[in-house]
Amino acid sequence: MLHCFSSGRRLAEVGVALGGYVSFSGILTFKNSADLRAIAADVPHDRLLVETDAPYLAPVPFRGKRNEPAYIAHTAKVLAETVGVGEAEIATLTTANFFRLFGKMPRPAGL
């Protein structure tokens, strides 16, 4: 997993080619992160993750404040817009990706 991804396109491509996942934090929501959003748009949907990286990197509109898990919805919303799916779909696919990556984690009923 490429945690808190904020690097270049080549690293994302190699990571995915090696079977990895690309995880995006609140950085994705920053106005100066257009290049990062362009990379996210090209990551295969089955390799996308979203994370808080709490207590750091709070997404817009909380930038500069202490990050917390409740704010992940803001990052997920931007990721959904970036890859061209709805918010419910990004939640479903990133949840599925999480449980596929962390296969030993028991999946609660209803998820």
C-alpha cells in the first residue's frame, strides 16, 4: 500500500503494477493538488483507498486543524468526484478494497 500518497505518477503506476493499492489522504482536497487528483483519476478503482492520516493532513474545510476520522467523508467526496463516481459508490469500493487488502480483518455484517 502506498500510504498517504502524494508522490508522482510513476510511483503510483509501479505500485499498482506490483499489485499495490494507492491510499489518498486529505492532501487530495487541497486546491494546489490538481496533479495528485489527476493521478488519482487514473488509478484503477480496485486499487483505491482513502485514509485520514489523523491527526495530520485534515482535508478542506478543516485544513490546518487536527484531523480526525469523521473528516474522511470530505476526502472520499473529492476522490469520488475525481474518479467520476458517486459518494456511495466510492464508499463501497474503498471498503471492498480495504477488506481485500487486509484479508485477515473480519468483515462486519452489513459491510
